[in-house]
Amino acid sequence: MLSKNWAYRIIIPVYQNNKIVTFTSRDTTRKTNIRYKHCSNDFSIIPIKQTLYNIDNCNKYSIIVVEGIFDVWRMGDDTTALYGTQATLEQVFLFRKFRRVNILFDATAEEKAHNFAQQLNGNVKEINIILMEKGDPADLTPKKADYIKKQIL
């Protein structure tokens, strides 16, 4: 049951193997310091930082990794999100089934993209870092997002 703690938030389900395993939410008021709020581990089937958003809609060869859910919504299928720039060991393990991982973090997160690439080293055959000139993938126009995606995949 959702309580008042979830009022004025977009509830976003997280699927793994075509089953909802947890959820996250995004504040719609812009009046709180907590922009994203995740379901607690106690009420999740799988804790959120052991999942990758949209992983079920990614092919097994090449994948784009972004920071957030809205980035995935802009980039589409074959894109997954970490819920930030830091990956857990459980999340890194989920990338082992992909041959190529393409990291597309926000323009301000270049160092974090390189740190994430180091985490993946040894788990994935090919790792590419794609640098944004400015902003983040969620800010791209649909045409620009499609262009970047075609160049990457």
C-alpha cells in the first residue's frame, strides 16, 4: 500500500525477467531535496541497486548504460540505467552477458564514467565511453538521441 510518503511522485516499476521486483519514484513538486526515492529493500523482491533499469529490453550483444531512468526513456531499448553513477558488484555482474558496454553518462560525469569502466574491466569484452558535449541524454532531442544510438550500437 502506498502511503503519503509517495504523494506527488511518479512511481516507476523496475522489472527483471519480466517481473516487477521493486520500484523507484520521482518527485513532481520540485519542493523536496529527495528527487528520487526508492522502495525499501524490505519491500522489494530484489533491492534496486541489484537491478538495472530496462535490462529486459536490451539485446545480448551491445548495450548503452546511462545514469537515470529519464535517460533510458529518451534513448529507448538497448539502454539501461544504474540509478546514478556508482555501480554495485551485483550490478556489475549483470553486465557479464553483454559483449560490448557503451557508457553514456552526463557531461559532468566523465571521471565517474571512467571509474565505472574500471569496474567493468574483466567482466565485459569491450567497453566504450561516449562523452556528452553538454547536458545529459534525457535532454537530447529524439532525433539526436536516435542518431547517437545508431552510431553507438
